[in-house]
Amino acid sequence: MTFNEKLLSTVKKNRSTLCVGLDPNLDLMPEPIISSDQPAHQKVEQFLKKVINVTADYCAAYKPNLGFFEALGPNGWDTFANILDHIPEDKIVIADAKRGDISSTAEHYAKAFFKRFAVDAVTLNPLMGFETLDPFLNNATKGVYVLTLTSNIGAKDILLKNLSNGKTVSSFIAKELRTKQRNSKTAIGMVVGATKANELTPVINQFSESPLLIPGVGKQGGSISALNEVLDQHSGIPLINSSRSIIYAGGDSSNWATAVAESAQHTTAKLAPITKRYV
């Protein structure tokens, strides 16, 4: 099964385009987890496994953010592996690594995520050049999501700069990725931010068949209704990511997991106008 086939299958099966971001910040975890007599990495594992258990009925994908696991030190990589093992096989798993390097370094990143950890997809940073993508592009069962127009304020510093032809760097990246896809077995997707809905159309129109990973709804304030309008003519399947507003929805309540499940269910319902295009 190719990556795009699995993506379509899981969206249809779950009737959801929600991606739950797994950002295990110890400062935000519920008090019942934090107060337990366990080392940090075990608290993270306990928390995330429960999050996965209660959200699996409502999402199509999970996106573990590597920065939070790396911050745990050597135990973080084991925790990451244990969390991957806990995610149901029919979900899309995206390693949010934002890697981008040349030559053998990129080759080893590809080995790490596609062979050692066997995730479905990984996020990549193209700013060292499109050659940095090449080691990831020879496997039809995998996908990459390339930073194209990110949700953060700093996107204006580079990605929204105008080139001499009047197009933005983001539009240029999207166009080059479409060209790259012609000779790539791996599915090439784009990371585009929901908070940039007003700037998205000229970007995604450059590569209308590209799968999209869309952060920025929830705590970052991206509008789902505005996103729905932007995606009207986009044929590539989107995954809309929400992290903090779902996994920390329960605060310090002893019943925090119920609130997490309700938040995931609510978000999936709000995404229904987008999801119905692809199911």
C-alpha cells in the first residue's frame, strides 16, 4: 500500500482528517500524572499512551514532536519507540522532526525514521536546498511533509518574502516540490499553517495534488471555516493537526482523559465540512 493509499484509507475509515499532535510537555501535564512517583520519561509514556487510547476513535493520524522526546535525554528515544508501538497500525504516524541536511547525514536521518522507527512520514526543512530531500524519496510506502508556509509569526521573515517574479518563497517551494514529485516514489506533502489561510491559496495552487499537514488550529487560533474555503479545490488529502488544545484539555482534573477525548471528538466534528470531501 502506498502512502497516499494508506492516507485515504485511514481518513475514510475514521471519517476524520484530524491529526493529534503528541507534544509531551511536563509543565502542562495533569497533576495526577506529574505527582506520580516515576521518572520523567515514564510519566510521559503513561500520559501519551492514555491520550492515544482515548483519541484513537476520532483521528486519522498522530504527530509525535521529536523535540519533546529529545529533551528527556537517552530515555527519550526509548519512550518515542514505545509510543510508536502503542499507536494503532491503521493510523498515519508523522515524526515531526523538521530535519534538513545534505549527503550522508540526510541518508542517516532517512534510515532512522523510515527503517529504524518505521514511521509513515517525516517533516523536513528544505532551506538547505531540495537535494536534502532526495534520500527520503525512494519509498512509495512513505511520505514527507516539507515546510512550505508555516503557522508561526516568523514565516514572514523568509517564507512570505517576495521574489523578483512577485511570488513568495512559499509559492516557489510548492512549485519545486511539484516538479520533484514527478521523479519521486515517496509522496511529497507540504506543511502549511491554518493561521495563514489568507496567504495559502497561491501556495497550494502550485501543487494541488499534494497531501497537506496543517498545524495552527486550536491554541494558535487558525480558523477552520477559513481553511475549509481555501481547500475547496485542493485534491490532496489534508491532515489538520491540533496538539495542546486536545492533549491538555483536561487541565489538572482527575478525569482529564475524558476531557481529552471530548476535545478530540469536538475537533473532529468541526472538521467535518473538510473531511466530507475525502470520505
